[in-house]
Amino acid sequence: MGKGGALSDGVVKKIMLSYMYVAIWIFLSFTVIVYNKYILDRKLYNWPFPISLTMIHMAFCSSLAFAAVRVFRLVEPAALSRRTYLSSVVPIGALYSLSLWLSNSAYIYLSVSFIQMLKALMPVAVYSIGILLKKDAYKSTTMSNMLAISVGVAIAAYGEAKYDSWGVFLQLGAVVFEATRLVMIQILLTSKGINLNPITSLYYVAPSCFLFLSIPWLIVEFPLLRQQTAAFHFDFLIFGTNCLCAFALNLAVFLLVGKTSALTMNVAGVVKDWLLIAFSWSVIKDTVTPVNLIGYGLAFLGVAYYNHSKLQALKAKEAQKKTAAADEEAAKLITEREGDGKKGDSQA
């Protein structure tokens, strides 16, 4: 096989690996969502303690991340001073704890399918908070796109058969806190040149997240758990595998973003949401109405257009960088030639 054929094989292999990373991430993300729903739902495993479940996840992930960084030294820790940790990492840990607490709490009140529809508001929240914090510039076309997504989600909510206002409030709160966390990561970490992979993120963020969650846990869930101590027996198989899935999901995010891009993860997330809606309707037997699907379909088109716009912007930015690099190289060659010409004239 010739050189062109070898190149073709390499491209095919790269594409297949990308699809494999996407499939792994979708599977693990799908598994964690359904598993959390199973544990928290009163009609299923019936352990409605979202703060406790999140704290178990954080303790487990902190332990494995500590082992990976400090014991086995598989990953190098980031060079963070105490001041940087307190001013940059701790606020992100606080936002993450609130996001996880509220999103897990929503599974007690809402169906998996409806939660995925509400999550379509994430780009709207990220863009709006980015404008408020002066991280993004206001564009009328982008804002129109955000309004279309919002209208689609509103229609889906209107058509929800088992609508619960408290559950919607919890999920929308989770979306706001998660969007704020994503913007703050750009402001507090990325802008300072601090890049954390999922292992080091867990190593630094999970312990602070655990501590923040312990405050509402002591007030809200600890008294209830004390009353159920005699009746409840900790199932190491259920909670252990649940924690392993949550940890593996963080590794899958690292693989997917590191080997492809964050935009690929956004597109894969849309596919995952449709799969979860189908699973919720066919297996869990949640009610999905035609109005639900029409509303989410509109929101889906808005999210797809937003991702497409981001892709075009990234391509334009990359082309601009290549053009600038080519111009710089050309200018360097011209300068070298002029220098050689001057040397020749002086020697003559």
C-alpha cells in the first residue's frame, strides 16, 4: 500500500478512536444519571438523600485522586499557592457543591427525560452569565438563538405530564450554579494559566466540595439519617459501583476533551440527552408527551445551531492563526534575504 493509503489508514484509526471516546463518555454519563435516579427515587431504591450521595461521591473521588497524585504519582499536581487555592479553587468548589446537590435533588421530583430537557438551558445560562461577568460580548444573533432555546424548553415544560414546581426550581438552580462554575473556571483558572485535568480537578476541588456539602448535610439530612440508622444497611455493591461510575466519568471527560475537543463533548451531550429521553420513556416508563418532544425539538435545534456557530468561529480563529503564522514566516524570509543581499553588496 502506498503512502496515501497509509495516511488514509491513520485518519480512519483516528476517527474510530474519536467515536470510541464519544461512546465511552455517553455510556458512563448515561449510567451515572440513571444510577443516581435509581438510588434517589422513592419508587425505586428509595434512598432520597442527595447531599449524602454527593458527599459519598466526593469522598471516593478525593481518595482515588489523592492516591493517583500523591501515592502512585501518576499525575503531577498543579503549582498552586495557598492564596490561589483559596481565591480560585475554593469558590469553584462551592459552586460545584451547589450544582451537584440541586441536580441530584431534582431526580427525586422529576423524570429523567424532563430533566434532560431542562438541561438544554445550559448554553443560555453560560452565555447570559458570561455577559454579566463581562466574559462574553452581547450579540443580538446569539441572544436570539438563546431565546429560541428558552422558548423550546418552556413549551416542553408546558407539556410535562408530571410537572413539579419544586423539582423545576431545583434543576434550574443547578443549571445556574453549573453555568456560573464554568464561567468562573475561565476567569479564575484559565485566565491565570492554570489548567487542571479531571484527576487534579478532583484532587483540589472534591475536598472543598465535600466540606461545603457537610454544612447543609448536618442541618437537612443528618437528623433524618439518624432516625433510619437501625433500618438502613449500607450496600457497598450499590454505592461502590455508583462511585466507580462517577469517577470513571471524570476520566472519560479527560479522554474525550483531551483527544477530541470540548465542542465534541457538547455535540455528544445532545445525542446522550435523546438516548436518555428514549430510555426514560421505554424502560423507566416515564410519560413523554408530544408537546414535550415538540418543545425539546425546538430547543435541540437551537443548541445544534449554537454548537455549529461555535464550530465555525473556532475554524475561523484557527485559519486566522495559520494566516498570521504564514505571514510571520514570510516576513522572516524576506528579512533574511534582505540581510543576505546587504552582505553581498558590502563584500562587492
